[in-house]
Amino acid sequence: MSMNSNIQGLRGRARLLLPVLCLCLPVLSGCTDDGGDGGDDGEESSSEESAGDTTTGEDSDTETETDTTTGEELPESCSCIIDEPYTDDNMPSGPEDPNLPTCGEQLCDTVIATLADDATFTVENPDALTCALEALRDRTPGYLHWDYDAYSGMERVEGYTLILDDGSAISRVWGVYDLSQDVSEAELGALEDATYFEACLAEEDDQARFDCLRTQLVSVEASCDEGWWWTSI
């Protein structure tokens, strides 16, 4: 498998449209008694309307959290991912890396890999790569971070994987290619099973082991944050 095809595969965007919750607010009105005092009726009606307003305010405080850029409801698992402000219609003024997850600790040192001008691939800290693959195999809660530099900085790609308590994960990849930057969506989904990562740990080729770290989601449930594209051209 070539590095370029892996990178292109990681840059695809999965968009998931979630239903928007619509709240219908009942209109409350007072009832008049033909034999009663008109002034009392007015007070009762005013009181009921006031109570209705208070109830509406409480309901609005408990609405599901939404993505401010899309208006879509987000799963609770997305709460660790900062809602970045950029969309296709609102680009940053320059390359802007997304934030790392706000929950959990970094489980291993950042895995650093390079591809030299002569196409020699190197993992500078193989122990960190082993640590990351073991964490993916064991579903250890926390996040992993990796950094890949190719052709003397002409192409640089980073990514993270946040392993959640239930064994699912959130993955995001971003990279600079010449004069452009591509940031993928932060995708919530299912990891490869433990036997997959066990096989990765047994792999002798560092490039194959690194590819296991970068391509570990087998399905996508939701998008926690949209990606964006920036270019100076």
C-alpha cells in the first residue's frame, strides 16, 4: 500500500445529517366563567400565560448541544472535541491546525515518522509506536497523536485518535501540501478489533505498523466537527 493512497484515503470526508429537534410551544389561554368577575378572569389568564413562559424557558435550557457551524445535534461522545469555527465559506487566514481533544490524557509520546527525499521511511521513536498500537488493541481511554513529514517538509500530515470509555474512538487527520492545508472531519466511529492491532504489533515493517496507527476506524457513526480546506493559491 503506498503512502500517497493512504493519505488520500484519510482525507475523505464523511458527512452525516442528524435530525433537528423541533419544539412546539403550546399557547395557553385562560377560561372565562360567564357568572364570574371579569377582573378575576383577567388575572387568571395572565397567571397562566406567565406560567407557560416559565416552562418554555426551562425547556430551552435543556436542549441538546449542537454544532454551531451546522446546527446539527451532536452525540454526547463529541463533547471532548472543540467546535472549530471554519467551514467552506469561512476559511482561516492561514494554515490553522485543529485543537487536540480536551478530554483524557495523551497515552504515548507523539509518534514521529519521516519519508526522506530518497523515499526512505523511518519511525524516529518506535517505542512510542508500539505504545500506541497496544493502546488501540487494549482500548485504553485517552488520546494518541502522530506526525508524518515527507520530502523535507513539502508534505506534512498529523492526526489524533481519542479512545473513549466505551471502546469507540474519534479520529482526525490534517496536513499541509505545498501551499494548501486540508483538515478532515473529526469522525466518531468503531475501531478495528483487537486481533487487527495484535497483527500490527507483530509486523516487522515500520511503515506497515505506522499505517495501522493512521487507519484504524472501520466505520463512522457521526461527525463531531466539520473539516476545512485552506489554500494560498
